[in-house]
Amino acid sequence: MKKIAYVFPGQGAQFPGMGKDLYETNQEAKALFEKANEILGFRISDIMFEGSEEELKQTKVTQPAIFLHSVILAKTSSDFNPSMVAGHSLGEFSALVANGTLAFEDGLKLIYQRALAMQEACEINPSGMAAILGLEDEKVEEICASIEGEIVVPANYNCPGQLVISGSNKGIEIACEKMKEAGAKRALPLPVGGAFHSPLMESAREKLQKAIESTIFNTPSCPVYQNVSTTGVENIQQIKANLIAQLTAPVKWTQSVQNMISDGAGIFIECGPGKVLQGLVKKINKEAEVASI
């Protein structure tokens, strides 16, 4: 019997109009969106349903918007019954609400605090990210480590041959040149506000740590495969520690999916906007079945 894994997307999956159909056709979804507007103190649902791509791109909007779309989909799906869950970066918070570790309200408050803290960290340190395509992970790691005087680190292990790096603007520029020289098919700077999942997010990590430590975490209904540890976790203290470490540590998505498959996952259902994770899962293991909620 194949186990069902639910996976939750991260930043970049947003699109104008996201969640509107849910709001209009489902009373429970509508109530959750309205509760979110109240908690955040602004009508995020209006930006999600009617806003432009530019408005949706602001970190303080993007992160809660993707979280809401993902979590409300899970909560209003009649057959939502995962054997395991995982989320890509901010998607880990969606996964933790979906498996009962966090209450909806607490998850939303944490995501919003995370988004604001990250936006602030981006303003303190002008920095960025770049996608490196067609190089071995080890080669990317080696080049990052060879750059002196600048911070550049692997940030997202998305799938074999696709690794995102993160660091200072100068560091990213040098790294992209070196990656191309080493034979990368592409080394593309990404349209993001800063160096997520790098040491440059330390100020955000400290703020989030305080918020996480003062939030109630419950025993999960199933294991969460976390970005930092890549293995199934059910211990509350460990979940918290991994969640705090996540902001300055890389997202090990390839390794997490491989471990989920080793532990019996045969069907991966993406819960949230877009189909990015389904594509990545297929590149990690072409035998895996993928679907959207």
C-alpha cells in the first residue's frame, strides 16, 4: 500500500486570483479567509483575489498568501489524510498546520512575523539568490566555499541538477561567473528581495526564534519531513529547533523527498498554488506519482 505524502509550496508559487474560487464556493474557506484578514489587520484576501503580480510579490504579502491558500485547501478537502507531510521553505509552516502541530491562527501569526523579519533582514543586507542549473551539487558547494571575502552558500537543493545559491550581491555575481566556467547550463540571478536560507538572515532567525518559543506546538498527526533534518520528525522540541534553524540553513528538498520515498511514500499531493513541487518530485524520482489537491 503506497503512503500518501502531502507537500506544500514556498515563495514563487503565488499568482493573481489565488484562492478566489475557494472563497466563493466554500463557506468554511470564506470564514478562514475573513479570520486571516482580521488577524493580519489588512484584507490580504483582496490582494490575493484582485491584486497585481507586483503587489503579490512583496514578501510580507507573498508568504501569508501562499500559506493561506495551502492551509485552507487542506482544511476544506474532504479526503485530506496524509501519512506524512513536508513543505518547501515557508511551506513547512503550512505542513505543520495541516498535520495539527500548529493552530491555524498561530501558524499565520508566525508566517507573518517571519515575512516581516525577513524583509527587514533584506533591507539591512542588500543580497540575493541565483539558480544554478546543470551542475553536480558537490561542484556548486565547492565553488561557493572557494569565494573569499563574500558570503555565498547553497540555499535550496531543489532536485538533481538544480540548486539555488544565496549570498551577498557581489558574492552571487562572482559565483555565477565561476559556475558558468565550471560548465553550468545556466546561472540565473532570481527576482527575490534577499539572501534567504543564508547567514545573512541571522537577524530574522533571532526574531523568529522568540516567536516560535512562545507559541504552543501540539503533537503532530503524522511525521513532518523538515528542510533542515530531511527525516520524519514527530518530537515537538525537535520540530521547533529545525524550524528556527531553517531561516539560515539550506532547504534540503531533494534529500527530504528521497527519504519520504524510502519510508514508503508513493503518491505526492501538492497542496497550494502552482505545480512547482510536482515537477521537482518527478525530477527526484520519476517513479513517484504526483497530483494536486
